[in-house]
Amino acid sequence: MKKTLLALTVPALLVAGSASAAVSLYDQDGTQVTMSGAAEVQYYRSAKADAFAKAADTDADASIRIDDGDLALRVQHQVNADLYALGAIELAIGESKDNKVSQGKSSGDVVNDGLYVGLGGNFGEVTFGRQLAIIDDAGVGVDIELKDTAGVNYEDTDMDQYIKYRFSGEKFWAGAGYNIAQEDATGKKGEELLEIAAGVPFGDFEARAYYADFKNEQFKNDAGVVVGTEQTAWDLEFVYAAGPIYVGALYGQSDDGSDTDSDIKTWELAGSYTLGKNTFGLGYAQNSGDAKAQDAMNLYANVAHQLTANTRAYVELGYEDVKAVEEKGFGYVVGMEVKF
């Protein structure tokens, strides 16, 4: 899933129903084959869309949208007692988030957004190919959908020519990655990403840090014009998770590489409480920049109900203050997700 440095995925333990599921297709003679998938549909109205619609004096209607359609296949072969080889294919199926009238029905296209191979063992795991960067996991929020304009946000986390290494031990985890930038006929390079990350758990607490340096000389903007983009960003995260209680705090900074009006400071606070099959979440995120147009805030609250181990229904309300358009807006989403 593509992101920009201000909105990140919800950490897997924060929202009821987010634990990953997988079906074992084969497990014999040192070979394991598993499959997993998800389908998620929402009735959605973005608080960000509301703010921009007000600035343009237009309406921002709610709509039903396909938020998630995933299918993933992973194969792992045990080479010896200390080494295994792996391969994975991940597909995004029929996702269409704009739902414009001119689009008619969704195309149902199947897009390969993950295809990689690798080796793993006691030394960790190293993978090569099309995959998500480690920084895709950054963030402490418990938001489901409505944190669009504020919060930690890395320029891009979907990589095609990516080398990723990650180690998970009892006392710490660490990782690093690099996306190889290819030159075109004119000598311009595509996406280049260097990232490092680490985390240290101590009791019910964990401290984490992420850093990324991103460059793209062939970035195409909304008008279709090829321009360059650059960003360095980092964040520090502290989380507490014990039983039904989760609390997270984050501070980060990003810089787009220009000489002036380029620094953005971000901080977030979030928490959730699980009572039976229900998880209640609340969060706040704020950006403040050198330029007033970079200032933004998000406030959201949600409730997720666990219907089964791999099925959840949820509702979320969000409020955003977007200084770039001098408008404030409310959004909401009601959705259901089914995994296997």
C-alpha cells in the first residue's frame, strides 16, 4: 500500500481483528506453503475531502469503496538446520478508492504488489524484490482510516528493486533496506531509498526508531509533469502494551531537501482499550512546519467489534484541520474486514 510520510498503517496489535491469519496448504519434508487474504469494504467520507471540498465550494459525498482486496502466497523450503529459502507472491485485487462517477464499475484489476525471494535463519532474514519497506510499519496510531493530513509519513514505502534485512531477537530487533535506483535514457534515476530501523522491548514497553532517506529524480506530479522529489525523515516511538491497554507516543521530523520552508515536526499520541470483543481507540496527531501551509492536525476515535477471530466490523469518526486550505472537516467510516 502506497503512503506518503504523514499517514501510516496501524500497528498490528492495536485494533481488534488485525492479527494476521494464514491457511496452511502444505507442510511436509521441510517445505511449507501458506496462503492468506483479506477483503474489506467501507462506507467512507474523508475528513480531508471535506476540507478541500469546502475550500472549492463543492460537496464531498460519502461512498461505498473497496478498501482492501489482498491475496498472498508464501513458500518456504528448509535447506538445512540453520538456513531456509523463501518466496512470496502478493496480489492487490479490485481496489478502487476514488469511486468517481466517470469510472463506472470498478475494473476488478489484479495487481502484483509483492514478489520477492530470500534466505533466512538465526542470522535474520534477507529478501530481494518487490516488497514493502520496513518504514511501512512506523507509527503508533490506532487509526483505521481517518488520519490523512497529520502524523508520521514517509514519502514512499512500496519498492520494486529492494533489498531488505531484518533480525528479530529476544532483546532487540533491527533492520535495514536499500532500493536500487535505475537510470533512464536521459540519465535520470528513479526511486532510491535507504532506511534503518530498530526496536528494544523492556517489559511491557518498547522503544523504536526509524530513519529513511528517499530520492526520486523521475517523480511525476498530479499534473503529469516529471519533477524530482527528496526527503529525509526520522521518528522515535514509545509504546506500552499490557493486557487490554495500549498507549503510544511519537515524535518525528522530516525535510524535503529544499533550502527554505522544508522542515516538518510531527508528534502523535494514541491509545486503545479492549473490553471483551470490542476495542475502543482514540488518537491525536499534529504537524507543524516552517511554513503555515504545512500545519495540520488529526483527531479520531473508533470502535472495532470482533465478530470472529478473523472478522471485524468497525466505525470511526475523524476531525481534521488543514491549514493549507484554511478549512476544517469531519469524516466518518463504517466498514467490515474478513481475513483468512
